Amino acid sequence: MTSERIEQPCLVLVGPTAIGKTDLSLTVARRYGCEIVSVDSMQVYRYMDIGTAKASCDERAEVPHHLIDIVDPDEPYDSARFAEDGLQAIRRIHSRGKVPLLTGGTGLYLKALLEGIFPGVPVDEEVRQMLRVRLVAEGALKLHEELSLCDRVSATRIHMNDTQRLLRALEVFYVTGIPWSEHIRRHKKETEGLLLANTLQVGLTTDRAELYQRINSRCDMMLEAGLEEEVRKLLAMGYDRTLNALGSIGYRHMINYIDGQWTLEETVRLLARDTRRYAKRQYTWFSNMPDLQWFDVNEQQNVLHAVDAWFAKL
């Protein structure tokens, strides 16, 4: 990945799931003629609309969106590829004289865009296959405990259910003898600061009780909008239940319901619970971003004033 710095301005708007990023991003984009770059690890996938809470077709027709619907659910996609795709989108937007508005909730993808991502350790298919076999035989919890012993930093950042990154972290350690987190630390030390050198970074927050209510409402809306039908269609198209894309929040829950493992009541309860837990992890990630300016989502005028002041200085 190139480390060439981009000096032209970029807006950043992030926050936990269901906080209201989409509505505010559209307001900002309309106000300033921005084009939106989705920073979401799931919205890259085609055919997965309801469970990923994508902007509607009408909204995307009104405001250009990038990095939505760019790969199929069975196509590998990670933060390194996202960083390349994101930088290309940003450069195209700048070439049109527009300001990119990066918005979403996937902290790892945003970090890759802002700081770059280390070139990585080459894939070792033998080690990778061994870890896949162990995952099936021993389970994610056992492997996560093992990661905690050899790379505590990565184990803290990687959730047990994020099996793709879990296996990758173990693979890197077994191949090189050096923790993945240490590779990243060395790369960061070698880079010359942010790739996006001119940003205003806005973080949205709100009272926890209100956020949880928003999450509950989001879950209800997804079910009413046809999440079950969307998942059944994906399965009918031949996409395997074990794909990383279908292991994400909402999709794995609905698959468990479709397969008869959970009742509808259990599905709704666990979907809301796991979404709340995900929001907490998002807050933890974003709290480590020193340049984020936090605003309550109910005080959007304060956000707009901050953006006004930033644009006035450009």
C-alpha cells in the first residue's frame, strides 16, 4: 500500500452502530456537496442490504456513495484491500473538486485509511489450513485463549467471533515468531504520520440508555424490513453459512433461526444483545483515536458549526 500523504481535505464521521451516522452524513453531504465513502466492513458486500443498514437507493442516487456493493459475499475482503480501495475513491473525489466524507463504524478500516497498514506477512496455506481444522475441532474460545498467551494486544482487540482476524493473528505468530501487534507497531513507527493529513474527525455519541433504545429499534426495523427473506435469498443463491460475511451480526442470528436452533424470540433478544456488545467495542476502539471530536447526536447543530468552521479555513 502506498504511503503517499494526501494533503487535500477529508471529513470523518464515525460512531457506534445505530447512533444516526447515516442521517447526519447525508445532511452534511447535501450541505457541502460531499461524496460519501462508506467505512463499513459489511456494506462492501452485494445482496446484503437490510442487515448492514445501507443507505437507500434513493439516498445513494442523491448523494454519491463509494465502497458499497463492490464484492460478493464469498469474496475475500480485508482492511488492506479496503485501504487501497478507499484511497482510490478519495483521490477520485478530490479530482472532481469535492470533499470526501468518510463515514461508518469499522474502526480498523478507518485506521487503515488514516495511518496506512503494514504490508503484512505472506499467507502460509499449510499453517492457515491447520488453524482452520483446529477452529472446527477445538472452537474459537480455545484459539482465542491461545492468542492471549502469544499476543495479548491482538487478543484484546480481536473478538472471539471474528474468526478471520483470530486465525490471521495466530498464523502471523506461528509463521514469524513475532506477534501481529508487534508487526503493526513497527510499521507505525516507520510511517510518517497520517496518510490523510487534513481531516476533521467527528465522533457521535449519546446517553447509553438512548443508544440501546436506538439499537432495539434498529433490530426491530431490520426484521420488519425483511431480514429473514434477505438471508433466505442469500442461502438460496448458494452462499455458504460459514462465510465470514454471513457470520456477522444479524446474518448469523437469522441463520440460527432459519436452521431451527433459536426461536424468533431468542433471535430478537440475542440480536439486540450482541449489537449492544458490538457498539461497546466500537466505543472502545474509537476512544483510542486522539483526533476525534465527540458530539452528542442530539446536538447536530454543534456538529454543523464545527464543520462550518473547518470548511471556512480551507
